[in-house]
Amino acid sequence: MTLLTSIKGLTVVALSLSGAKYYRLATSILISLLMLSGSTAWSATPSAIEQLKNFGMQVTSAEGAFTQRTFGAQGQTAPDQTGTFIFERPGRFRWQVTAPYRQLILTDGQDLYQYDPDLSQVTVRTVGNSLGDSPAAVLFGNGQIDEAFTLSPLPEQDGLVWLRAVPKQSDSGLRQIDMGLQNGLPVKLLLEDGFGQTTQVDITSLVPKANLPADTFAFKLPPNTDLVRLQ
């Protein structure tokens, strides 16, 4: 009997084996398989929940780019939005839409500004020290996402590991967020609101940053722009 067995780079060749020798070899192959299976389990990809929690705790500031589109019952409801973002935990970020129009959403952790250059108007409201259960809390909050959301795993899809985040407060207007992660970073978000619309956000070029300039999240009122403060 001639036996040639290859197990992940381990090649065992047995020539003219019979009886007890053959069974001893079969036993050694089985043990090798079990050892390799064990090492594979230990090196398995972390779950989406583990990756998101690590992202929240380890990446304290970063910048990247995004593409955002919204879908309703009749299909896509608005043109794609593209832009860039930068954040610093806890709760400070710039979300800059560059196309098809310009818009800036910025918070210094205390006040949230929305600047619409086409309208020559800025609205501002107080957000306090926490983003609560808003979608921004998932990416830019204090890293303790499970304080405001119930997290559950979803099946892997498109090469990403997925989770679902459901707000613990039912009056937030947000039903759920599905997030796909890869290599410890968020790549895709699907946000479903109470009106049956889904907003898809694709994140690219996400790069951790350190030592951001002090004025990164300071809002400067442009000339000839109205300021409206909301309660």
C-alpha cells in the first residue's frame, strides 16, 4: 500500500505499509489534523462586535472619506453624497459634504453646527458631552457603544464581518444600524430609520491620526451668514 497525504504543508509519505504500522500512521495524521484545527481556531478573524469595540477603544482620532446614498420604497431618493470626515473621541468630528453640494456638520463635543453655504445659514444646537444613540455615536462616540445600543452578530457577507446595533431608546427615530468591518475598521454602514428609508454609507481611506491641530473642531462663522440657534 502506498499512501501520500498532504495536510497544509505537512506531507507524509508511507511506502509498503500494512497492519499496525498503517494504523499508527493514520493515528499520527489524525493528531496532526486536530492540532492544525486548534491553531486555526485560535487565529480566527475577530467578530464584528470585537472589532468595533477595539476600534472604539484604540482608534481615538482618524480621518477618511465617505459616499452616502439613501433608499426608500421606490429606490434611491437622492443623488450620492461624497465628502471627507475627521474625528477625535469623545464626540468631536467634522463631516464635510463636497458633492453634489457643499455642507459642513461639525461638533466640538458641546455644540453641533450645520453650515449650508448655499443658504448662507448656520444652525447650532447643544449636544452636551455625549452623542447618545445617534448614528454618529457608533463611529465618533466615547467607545462604549453598548451603553446606547444592543449589539448582535450578523452573517459574514462580501468579505466583511457584520453586526447590528439597535438603539436602547425607542424614540430616537433610528431603527437599527448594520455595520460591516474589515481588518478592525468600519467599511460600510446601513442605517434604517422609522420611515422605512435606508441610508448606506461607504467609508474609504480611513487612517488613524494623532496630534490634531487645536482648531480642527472650532467653528468660525463665515461673513454674511445667518446663525440660527435651535433649542
